[in-house]
Amino acid sequence: MGAKQTVYQAMRQAGFSRRDFLKFCTVTAAMMGLSPALYGKVAQALETRRRPSLIWLPFQECTGCTESLTRTNSPAIGDLVLDHISLDYSETLQAASGHQAEQARAAAMKENWGQYILAIDGSVSTADGGIHTVLAGRTALDILKEAAEGAAAVVAIGSCASFGGLPAASPNPTNAKAISELIGKPVINVPGCPPIGDVITGVVTYVLTFGKLPELDDLNRPTAFYGQRIHDRCYRRPFYDKGLFARGFDDAGAKAGHCLFQMGCKGPVTYNACATMKWNQGTSWPVQSGHGCLGCSEPNFWDNGSFYAALSTGTDSTFKGIGIAAAAAAGVAAGAAMAFQARAARNKAQKGE
Amino acid sequence: MADSVTTAMNTALSKVGSKAATYLSACVHCGVCATACHYAQGSGEAKHIPIWKAELLKRQYKRRYTWLGKLRGALGLIPKTTPEMLEEWSELVFDTCSMCGRCSVVCPMGIDIPMLIRAMREGLTAAGIVPEGLKEATDRALETGSPLGATPEVFAERVAWMGDEWEQAIPVDQEGAEYLVLFSSIEIMKYPNAIGATAKILNAAGLSWTVHSKNFEGTNFGYLQGSSPKAAKMLNRVVEAAEQLKVKKVVSPECGHAYGALRWEAQNLLARDLPFTVVQIAELIDVLLSEGKIRVNREAKGGKATYHDPCQIGRRGGLFEEPRRVLHAIVPDANFSEMTENRMDNWCCGGGGGVISIPRADELRLKSFGMKKGQIEQVGAQRVVSTCSNCRLAFDSAFEHYGMKTEFVSLVELVAGNLEK
Amino acid sequence: MDLLEWVRGPWLTWSFAIFIVGLIGRLAFLYFIGHGVDRVPPKGNPTWGGTRHLVAASLYHLPNLRRTQFTYGSAALFHLGLLVIVFFFGPHLLFIHDLTGLFWPALPAPVIDGVAVVTMVTLLAVLFHRLTTPVLRLMSDTNDYIAWLLTFLPILTGYLTIHNLTPNYPLTLAIHIMSFELLLVLLPFTKLAHTGLIFVSRFLTGYEMGKRGVGVRHG
């Protein structure tokens, strides 16, 4: 796979012109939110830097993140990232399997020790010594620790790797944990369930290009893609501001494209790029299709109350109905008790005590 | 022997039931009551705000009735009552409040502040911390039946005199009469024409009426002092007389709180139903006029007139239109001007609630009259007609102090002077 | 569970529970202290008088208006402002709908915004007035200032939240909901209990007025 080539060289070899290469650099740079002044830097980096190695480890995942990755905006970019960087190990995408695949991985890691990019999707189970996720006879925990040691950068792809995701949702029987909870190195979280394909490629490309971590927020998510709330970029925001809500999925409001806040949209508390970049080559995204945002790029989104309960409602149902009646009864009892004590005080006062 | 603080606060607290407790809890410290109080407006002093007068009771209530209050009290967060406070509050509660109820009307929470003042007075009276003047008047009333020394002998003498002067028969101790008529000591001692005028009107109507030779007093200084036992004792004298003479109706004279005590409190203070109904003299005259039992002339001339609603007869008594109907039958409309802020909004004369009997309070009382003065001057009235002799005292005292030429006219005397022959 | 979920979950439940226990308890207490029998025969209709006073006591006392312009004006402004914000802002309406099943049209967010600003400015003016007017300074205690704070904070934090004025939106939203919960929990034990007590005290006084056949407006 020609690991000593630069990306530029690899592209030329594949038949892309220099113009195509520069176009790729511009698009990539724009996608990452870099200023035009830096476009040249991207080109320079890819021209001079050695084609890096990318190891992709899947753990407790549904493969949705990898699926998302293969539906990126411009196939050229996807191809470039996948084909022209060494994707030395990817269970889903590679042809090899079994011991042969494991040997290839071990070899790639050894050869590029200290320099490869480690991408992980899926959380890691830690209960019972990690026995609930085992690949080729080794626990995921074990594999992770070894791979992380030799990685130049660690990227957690998807909500499971970033925050624990579905496996870590209550009751979390396998004691699944996020990658950042298990290794000491800084982890770039690229959450989403799944993340937008172009976001994955964008982050990976950034790391490949500049050899450093992009600017991250307090949850270690790249601010280029996770710095804006869905709510602030949502095209239905004017309806929220006007107080026009869809009250059901098929009512007049829904048909008129009103705000989905009542239908449980978590847009106001969700940071992601869905409202601007959209999905499937910019085709659509949940809200545009008439369903509220699930908040899937936020931690614990599975446990944060119903997807269909509006953000401004309580999530605990015990205080409705019987709760209110019970509280009222308790109130009457307490009030009566205090009143009888007061009457006793009054009697004492009457007697002059 | 319990100390004054314990006695005062215990007695006051013993009057706090559901109603007073609600009021004590409801105050939101908005300050609107001060804008409606003639004393607060007259003096301009912050401490005269009506609800502040009940502050000691509020603190006591919290400290002893409510759990949160007990906790705060234990933590020292609620000031304890001291003898000095009792003295200070005695002045606030007796000197600077006529229990007129104007504050309650404007209170956004609908707090009946006079009710709380009553409870405070009850406590202070029990501890004997009552201002000079009021104390003596009440004691005298308890012992002799009259706060001003109108003994049965004096009353008999007045009755004879007025009967002569007005050429009217005045029945005394007539068993089986329909109406028992009471008089206020202020009338007996200072404005005895009230007796003659009343007699003329009732005789002209052909009513079966009488006075009682011993229990003729309408005023109730026990009520003014805020002492329930004393108030009850004085009420019982009236009840005894009414029951003894087997009357059907008791006529309350031109006196504010007399009507209030008799009509609106008696049954509850005495914890019994009464075998008679109570009617105020102006109310009675209104009925007599409407039934054609008496007729009055429209007066041909007279100074510009206005009507003053005595607080205990109007706002706290319920009689706004009855006296006015009588008045309008006599004074031509062109000669009459209603003061702005009348009826429910009328400003108190400042003398009610026992205030006029407290010499120490004179200065503030006269200052508070400023509100009334403004009203009178605004309509340019030369005569103020009303139906309370206590107001009469206060008005006369203020007219003199301010050098006003205005005259206070008793409604009863006005009617008697204009009866059709 | 992160803070926002605690706040939307159990904390909300407990806040409501304490609020209900406290307020109903306080009303029950006042009722059970007891009152004597009323033997006085009425002239008018006391029950009607009581009911009427529930509304009549809010009416501007025109004769007194000159002296009470600021008090009445500011009180009306901020109470109405609170009403509009609480009952006509979309997300709040959904909260009420979730609790009670009731729903009605919302006002546009910019309108609510303006109302919030006016309400906050009014509340600040009210505080200033309380601190500088002699009659109010004499009477005011900690209770008054805590009540002010409990009323002001939800509006302030709500404003900050909706305008995304702080770096961390979910935290700000959580703080806003917490300020409401604090209000709920402390309401029955401060002068804010007047939200419930007002019906009782107005009715009782109106009852006495009605007994005498009079009302706030001349009877």
C-alpha cells in the first residue's frame, strides 16, 4: 500500500490531476471552517506529509458509524481518505478476516508505532473483566489499551465511543464505558448516532492534514462541527419564535412544517452540524423529515427522558395524578396538625399563660 | 401576677382565630393602607401606616401559632415584645387609629385592619396600658352607665327640659312600646336638642316609643377600648332594657360606634340571638318618610350643604343612601354638593374610635382633619350634614381650630326643623 | 444523570410536592384554627359580597390613585408581565399542557422577550421604591427581599437562557428550571403565599362588607 507516499503522490498515482488535488484541499479546508488563507496550508501539508496510517477498531457498535462514513458528500473525498491513507485495519471494509486480518493489524501497528491514527467506534464493556466484547480471543479493553499506547491521535467515532451510547444506557448490564473513560490520552469525540459522514471524514482529514487535534469544546468535540446548536441553525426556528408548534406527527401544524418542540425535539440542547450540513449528501435531516432531533450527539441521550417529551416538561411522571392528590392530603394533614397546636396555644393565651 | 407584656400579648393572641390569622399572614407590605389613612397622611410619619399598628400581634402570632414562626422565634429572628413597645404601640393603636376601616377598603389583600387593631386594643386594655381620657371615660361608663357623667338623674332632667322646650311628650319606661330609643352621652350632655328633635319626629309619625330611665346610653366605651367583656356588659344593659320593656326595635342614636356595636356585633359579643332588631335613627326616618308617616318641607334657604358619611354608619354600618334620601327631601339639589371621595371612600373626621376622648391625641387628630378640610373646601360647603354626634364633636373642635365658618348640622335636628305641620 | 435531567426529573417532582404540601397546608391551617358562629343577621348578601371582593379589591381605587400611582402601576405591570411570560410562552405552555392537558395559542417569542425586559425593569424599580420609601423601609424585612429575588431570578435566568447569553446552554436551562423550583419550594413559606391567601383574606372582608350591603364601590 505504499505507506511512504504523500497523499498528493497517492492521488496523482490514482489518476487525479493537480487541479483535482487542489479542489480537494479547498473543499476540505472550507468544510473544516478554515479561512481561505489556510487553504494553501492544507495543500502544502498533503503534498509533503507522509501518508499516515489509520487503524479503525470497532467494539460495541452497530456499524452505523461506518455505514454513515461510506455515504459521504463527495465520493472523491471519501475515496481519498479511505483509499489514499492507509486504512490498515477496518473490519467492515477490509477484505481480510480472521487471523490474517489480526496479523495485518499487528503488523501495521508495529510498523507505524507512535504515528498511526486510532479511530474507534462502539463503546467498551468492562463488566466481568471485559468478557462481553471479545475479538480474536482478546477482550476489547485489552485491545484498546494496547492500540491506544501506540497511537498518535485517538478519535472516538459515534456516541457509543464518545459517551457510552446505547450499550451504556440504563441499566448498562455490561458496564459499557466511553473510550475517554478508559485511556489517558486525549480523545477527540465525534459523537452522533451516527455522526454525519462528512463530519467523520472532515475530522479525520484535519488530523491527517495538520497532525494535531482540532479545536475542541468542553466535551472534546470539534467545534468546527459541534460548535452550534441545532436550534440556532434550524430552518424551523421562526416557528418556534412565533409559538407555532406541531401538536402531532400528522396534524395541520406538522403538515405546515411547524416547530417540533412539542414533539420532543431536543434541538435547543444539542450541538451538531445536522441543520447545516444535513445527511446523505445534503438531502435532509430529521427535523426536515418531520421528526424532532433526538439529541444524539449529547451524552446520555438515551436516558434523558422520552424522545417525544418536550424539553420544557418534567420527565418524572409520579407527581401527576396520584402525586398531586397525595401531596394535597399531606398538606391538609400538616395544616390541621399545626392548627390544633395553634388552638392549644390560644387556649393557653386565654388562660393567661 | 403576670407581667404586662404577657397579659397584653396573651389577651391579644386569644382573639386570633381563622380570620385574624388569615389577615396577619396576608400582608404583603405594599404600603397602600398608609395612603388611605387620614392620620398617616396628616402626620406624614412612616410609623402611622395602619398595618404597622398590628405589628406586635403579627410577631406574637408567628412566634406562637406557626411552626416556621416558632423556629424563627427560637433562632431569635422575631423581636420579642418589651414594655417599651407596649407603650409605643398603645399610642399607635389608640391615639392614631379611629377604626374607620378606610385602610381595609384599599388594601389589595382585603385585610380588615380594624379587626386586628381591636385585638391589639383588647390586649393593651387587659394590661391596663390605655391612654388618659379613654381610660377614665370607660371606667366611668362601666360604673355609672355614662362616660360623660350623664347619670339617670341628669338624663331625667334633660328629658324634662327638652320635653318642655320642644313641647313633646317623651315616654319613659313604657312597657310594650314598639321602639326603645337610646341616646349618646354626647347628645345628652352637649347637644340635648337631639332629644327634643327625636321626640318631635317620632311623635309626628305616631310611633309607639319609649326611653329607659336607667339604661338609656347608646355609646359603648368598652367597645371603643377594645375590651370584649366591658363591651358585652354595656350591651347587656341595652338588652336588659329592651327585654324588660318588651320592645320590638331598638333605635340607635346619632352615634357611629353605637350602631356598629348594636347592629353588627351584639349577637356575637353576647353569643346569643336578640329578640329585637336594631335601626339607626336616620334609617328609621328614611322609612317613616317613605311610608308617608311624616312629611318634610323643602327648605327655602340655607347655606350650601354637603353630607359626611360617619365611618361606623356608612362604610362599616351599611347606611349610605338612607340618610341621603332624608337629606335630599329637605335640601334642594342645587344647594347640595357631594364631596369627592364619599360613601365608601369618605375620609374619617378623626375623632372616632375613642380618639376624641384622648387629650394627648388632639394635635394629630386635628392634623388628620386636614383631609376632611380639603374636601369641604373643595365643594365650598357652608354646612356639613351628618348623623353622628361624635363626628359633630370632632368637626366642631376642628372648625374652631382652623377658624372655619362651616357649620355641622345634625340630620335629626334638620328633619325636626323642617317637619311639615 | 446530568444536572438537566435531575432538574427535569425528581427535583421537579419534589418541588411540586413541597409546594402543594406547603400551600394547601397553610390554607388548611388557617381553616382549622376555627372561628365562632356568626349570629348577626345580614342586611345584604355576604357570600356575594365575599365573591365580589375577590375581584373588586384589585380595581384601582380611583380616589386614591394619585397617592398610589407607582404602587398600583408597577404591581399591575409586573404581575401582568409574569402572567404573560408564564402562560403565553410556547415552551411554558407545553409544560402546562403536560401537567394539565390544557393548551392555548402562544405569543411570539419577541413579544415575550419585550415583556420580560419590561417586567425585569419594573421589578428593579419596585425594589428601589421599597428601599427608598420611608413607610416601606419601616416595614420591610428579609421576607420581602427574598420574595423579590425568587420572583426576579426565574425571569432573569429565562432571559439568559432563551438568548443563549451564556457559554453553556444546558447548564443555563438547568439553572432556569432550578430557579423556578426554588420559587415553588419557598413560596408557601414566604409572603409569596399571598398567591393563595389572597382569595381567603379578600373573601372574608368582602363577606363582612356584603353583610352590611356595601362593596368597594359604594354598595
